[in-house]
Amino acid sequence: MSKIVKILNETGLHARPASQLVQVANKFASDVSIEFNGNETDAKSILGLMGLGLKKDDEINVIANGHDAAAAVDAIVNLIDQKFGEN
């Protein structure tokens, strides 16, 4: 299961939203990863996410494999679409 989503935050994926994404990903048993520009990292790793250097308008692919993969992708996409609670 995967879905492409655009980073909407003006400041990109800095430490606070990356931490939120990791917290959401860790709620699921499925393996969850984020792919950007040919690089894929574990969505449960804040260092991996920060290493992608995601900025506003970057398009990422949220990928999950496992019994709750669809719910994991939906939860992460929703978090991103809601700009991690930022305005």
C-alpha cells in the first residue's frame, strides 16, 4: 500500500513534525517507509526522516506493508494533509 502526498508546511519536515510522523508510524505494526527522490527511509526513525531534508511542496511516497498498512498510510497522509497542526 502506498500513496503520494505533498509536504504542505512552510518550514518543511523539521524536528517537530518529523517527531509527530514517527509517533503516528509507531502506532502500527506494519513496516512504514517514506520515499523521496529515490531514497527510502523507515518512517519510524526520526534521524532517517530528517536526513531526507524534506521541504515545502516536496512530494513523498508513503509506503506500508503489513496487516494494518492501509490504516498506517491513511493516518500519515492525514497528518501531512493537516500540516502537522501548524498553520
